[in-house]
Amino acid sequence: MICVLGDVMLDKYTYGKVERINPEAPVPVLNVVKERYTLGGAGNVANNISSLNEEVVLLGICNENGNFGRQMVELCRKKDIKYYFISDGRPTIVKHRFVALGYNQQLLRVDYEEKHPLNGNYSKMFVDKIVELNPDILIISDYAKGVITEDLMETIKKQFKGRILIDPKPDNIHLYKNVYLIKPNLKEASGIVGRDIKNTNEDVEKAGLDIVGKYNANVVITRSEKGSTLITLDGEIYHIPTEAKEIHDVSGAGDTYIATLGYALSKKYDLVDAVNLANKASSIVVGKVGTATVSLEELFSV
């Protein structure tokens, strides 16, 4: 079993036709045709794990009494995702996108969110639940919305003895010293080391070794069309090329990557093989339109 803790979000899409400009202001009028909801943020990581037929528990902040919170719960149930949600008074995070049909163009995004650090009493509730569940792998999906705090991470590291995988935000990197693995993309890695990293093996290796040395964790840097680079605690370096044939959409690829990495490690893959499998999964998902997942059949097809 895998636990995912982090910033849970609901993605809402409103699709419509644009046939005229608003006479009140120079903006298009969207005539709504349909709406849909998907799991975003840490929820998308959990969704990717569930799509691999692995038991997963999603932990995060969600107001289950509100309409958006009820939509979140309904999606979790449909996707066979177990959940442990806490409400601390802030609204459920929602990213509402308005899309013009025919053009498949996003016209506007409206965000519902309040960003502030999680109170220590709520942090303790999450830690207690993680210790109770005792998962094989704990994935921290950090979008810097306030759920992941120093108090929370220090307590988790003291009380949880399993492997912790981090999908980080650079501003919070100081929280993640001594975890099992940190997985930044190239932009995030640049933020962590404080300089622009060129997408070359030499520069990525140098930055990766710096991160490993400073934070005492294995590091995987995902590099878009150049695949990913693993730098282990022992200083071993592996460059894994991408298998993507055609890139349609990179949204959610990082979630797929860390979800598959966690899945593989929970199945007792060694780290290098787990990274190879995660790389394959992300190369499949970028060939799909929109935030998508990968099935076991796709992942293990020849």
C-alpha cells in the first residue's frame, strides 16, 4: 500500500463555444456545453497509483461539506482511492479552467485557494494516520499551498520508518533532508541549487550531486525530452533516455512519474529499475491529451 500526502486539488473544466465578443468588454462569450471534474495535485498522483491497480490512500485538506469537496470525494470513490481528508476551515483547492471547444484553447483559469501553513494539531492527525496505516511508500506531493510544513515533515521523519519520496517545490527543499528520494524537474532543480541548469548530462550531474550532498537523499531530475537522471547516495549516476514517440501534453507527467516510481519500489524493484519504469510511464502519458494516467497493460506492453 502507498500513501500520498500533499496539496489535494480539484480540476474543473468548463467547455463551451465561442461565437461572439462580449459587448460589455472586449472578451469572448463562452456558451457552456459541458463540465467535468478531475483529481489534481496530490489527487492526480493517487489517481495514477490507482490506475496501476495498487492500493492507495490519499491524505490532504478538503472541505467535504462543500460542493467541491463532495465532488472530490465522489471522484476518489469512483477511482477506488481511499482517502483521509481533514478540513481546517480553508476552501477545497479548485483550478477552474474555461476552454473554447473547436480551438481547444484555454480562455481563463480561476483559482479557489487559501495558502497558509497547516496548524500543528492537524499535522499530528496526518502523522498519526500515516503511522497507523504503515504504508510501504509515502509520497509527499508538495505544491507549496501550506499542507507540508517543517513541523509535519520533522515528525514524519521521526515516526515513519518507511521510504519517503518527495515531489518538491524549491521553497520547501529545506524540509526534505534525509528522505529516501527527491524528484525535481529541471526547473525545480535550478531553483534548489540557485542557478539555471543546462539540460546537458554534465550540468545535470553537477547539480544532482550538489543536491545529494546537501540533502542526503537519492535524487532523480526529470529532463523532459532528454528523459531523467538518477544520482544515488553512493554517487552513482544513471542517464535514462525518454521513450516518448510524440509529445501531446506534459501536464501531469510529473505526477505519473513519481506515482510509478512509488509503485515500482513497493513491488520491490531496485531503484534503477524503478526509475526506468517511471521514465517509461511518463513517456506514455505525454503522448495523451490532457492530464492522463497509465494502465498496467500500457506499462508492460512490449
